[in-house]
Amino acid sequence: MIESFLFRALLAGAGIALVAGPLGAFVVWRRLAIFGEALAHSALLGVVLAFLLEVDPTLGLVLFAALLATALWALEEQRILPTDTVLSTLAHGALAAGLVLVSFVDWLRIDLLAYLFGDILAVSERDLLVLAVLLLLVALALGRHWRGLVSLTVDPDLARVEGVPVRALRLLLDLLIAAAIAVGMKLVGIVLVVSLLVVPAATARPWACTPHGMAGLAALVGLAATVSGVLASAFVDLPTGPTIVLAAVSTFLASTTASRVLEWRHLGRRLPRLAGGPLRR
């Protein structure tokens, strides 16, 4: 019989994979990895503030990430500095502020390693409830606004001409990504959480023919990585968060290699025909 903590970890891994798959597709399409990194690196300040205000850390993380995502969304419209420069500056500033605040508050004891690298085997039933609510919100939001989100990803100007509320949908997507990052930190930590969004989607990209297909395949890749990472960490005594990410990266490398080989073989079959065909009489 499977242990209860391991069962909860598997459920949490499955839930975050289903959330990260579709959102990760938009992260890859819109090149938002730097946005995710900025949110993740700023999260420590949210954790410290949650403890100081005596708020549940997960709730505090979600609220802080949502506030920061809104601020970053507003800063995207400024033309003074490049967006990646602004993101990097704010992220490292928030990270430094969190570390300084921890050093000043003597009575506050935070296990920084748990927040840096996650602890999925310690997931509680309450964490599963939070993840279920997030999964429901993501499913409802993407189900209702999928076409608009894809349109603004492909061509924001054309989407605006067609009547798509580009700014509102961009804010919605940023908030969903922020919530996924905040909740995913419980599983793999601040350092690795963005990889759950980027790596499965990047793995699925060469094999998907439609946006729906890429989102679904990314969710399956993430599910396989989380399940294999949890089982490996439980039975081989490996760190869970890094093992999950390593499984995902291994799948990405295998997928990329296979797609390249297939391209080369296809090109090799076509070259003789392209070279000799038109010259034959």
C-alpha cells in the first residue's frame, strides 16, 4: 500500500503539471521565462512578509506574486528601459530585500533551503486544496479566453484590431503565471520552479501541430517528469525538486535529439531528388 505522504506528493505533482503545461506553452511562445524568473527570485520577500504579517505563507506568496505581476505588467508599457532590464533589477532588488529582512528579524526562523529547493514530500491536504483551486481557475480562464490569448501571442496588433482586449488578457495571463509559480514553489522551490513551466513546453514544441496539442503534450511531459521524480526521490533517496527537474530536462534532451535526427533523415532522403531530379532528361 502506498504511503499517504507519497500519494499526496504524486497528486501535487500531477496537479502542478496540468497547470504548468498550458501556461508553459504561453511562456515559451511569448518568451516570458525572464518574467517567471523575476517573480521566482522576488518570492523570498513575499515569504518573509507573510510570516511578519502572520499570514499563511502560501497565501502570502500568491498575493505577493499577484501584486508583483501587476506591477511588472504596468511597467511593460514604459519605454525608458528595456523590459528585461527592469525585470532583472526589480527581481534582484526584491531578493536582496528579503535576505536583509531575514537577517534583521532575529525571532523569525525560516528554512531557506525548503523555499529554495522545495519539499513536495511534505505537501499537506491543505496544499492540495490550494492546488485544486488553482487548477480550476486556470482551466476556467483558459477555456474562456483561449482564442484571445493565442491571438495576442501570435500578433498583438492584429488581435487589438479584431477587438481582443489585449492589455486585460495580458494581465490575466501574467496573474495566472504568478499564481502557478507561487504554488509551484512548494514542490520544487524558488530556484527551479520556472523550469516546470519552460522545460515541458519546450519539449513538446517540436512535436505539436496546434496550440492545443502543444499545451496538452506539455502537461503530459510535466506529469511524467513529476511522477518519475517523486518516485525516484522516495525510493532512491534523492532530493525531490531537483530530481523532478532533471527528469524533465532529460526528456527535453531526448526529444530534441530525436527531432533533429528525424529532420536529418528526412532531409537526406530529399537531397538526391532535389539535386538530380530537375536535371534529368
